[in-house]
Amino acid sequence: MPDLTAKTICRQLLLVLLFCLPQLSIANDLLKPFEVNYKLYKSGLSVAQITVILQQQEDLWLWRSDMRPASWISLFSDNRSFNKTQFMLEDEALRLKRIDLGKQANNEIVESAVFDWASRQMTTERKGKTREIPVTNPVYDYQSIHLLAGELQRSASDSKQVDFYRKGKLTTATMQHKGQEVLDYGPAQQQVEVFTLQRADSDEMLTYFYSPDQLLYPVRVEHSGPDSSGYIIILQPDKT
């Protein structure tokens, strides 16, 4: 027979209440298709170019990043890669559907994650290993995390801890709104909104600088950590 003690019933009710607590919602009007280009710098040198695209596919959205070596590096290596995040909004809540990372040369997928929200399960494939991981809360990755920046600002919240996908696993990450500052952007200065992202399983930190009227993609990203592997990503001017 099932355990119907008062302690067990209270625990089950608490779990139901926790599950029903309101989450930060994502407004549909925040999502607008775009295509932007970045340059990635390490030690002051441009080492890669990145094209980021957000496009709608009926009820689904696709966030795609294509990275290719800078022209001088491509003489020695043509290691072009892609990162695709497919998602939808369900009652204004983020629902990742699929994540694919791979090589552009032969369109080979080297890492994937497929989300089944009906069964609340994520199936990942990485380095020949398949794992099934339970999911209960909205999951973010390095592309969809920009949606959280917009929601933090809209709700006037300072920070939010979320479940975060990274290399076939789930961890937690905290995004914090640090306020505004003036950023030297090319020959001019620009007022920006500053957010940081810190994963629980890493000492690395990402700092995002957004134009106040565009929080879907940053104008600058700074990566810092305990070693010297930091980098900077800078939005390139629109040529159109």
C-alpha cells in the first residue's frame, strides 16, 4: 500500500507547490529574427569570425552560430564549427527542443541533446556516450541564455539561477544584472546594460554588454577565468 503518513503527504504537497511556483516568463515580442557578425580576439589578435542567426521555423525558433578561423589562421587550419539551438515558447516558458554542435566541413554532429518535455527527460550524445538525464525546470545554453537577460530587465530582477546545459551535462548557472556603464565601442562611446554569467561547476565568468534596446545579442562579450585563456568577442558593424 502507498505510504500515506502525514509527513509523506506534506512532502508531496511541498513538491507540487515548488513545481508550480512562477518562473520568469519570456515575452513573445522579445523574439525577433536577426543576423549579426562578431570577431573573437585572444591576446589582442583576431582569431575567429562568428555569424549568429536567429530565425523562426513555424512554432519553433532556431539559434545558430557559425565560427570560422580568421583569414590568417585559415592558412593553417580550416576548423569551422556550428552550434544550433532549437527551442519554442510554451506559455511564455522556454522549452529547448534540440542542441547540436558539429563541424561545418562535413556537417558532422559531434554532440547533441534532445529534450522530451512530456517525459521530462534529456537525451545527450557526446564522445560516443549516450545519457538520459531528467529535467524539471527550463534549461538554458550559451545561446538561449540571452533570453534570460531580457527577462531579468523586464521583471526588474537582479539575478536568477537556472539549469544550464554544458558538454552533455546539466549544471546550474547564475545570471546577474550589474547595471549600466559606458563602453568604448569603436570610435564612439555607448551606454550598455551589463550582465554576468557564472556556472556552478566553473571558475570562469562571462560578462555580456548589451545595447539597452537590444538584449537578444550583446555588443561585446568578455571571458575571464583563473588562467590566461580569456577572450573577447566584439560585434561588427552592419555593412548594409
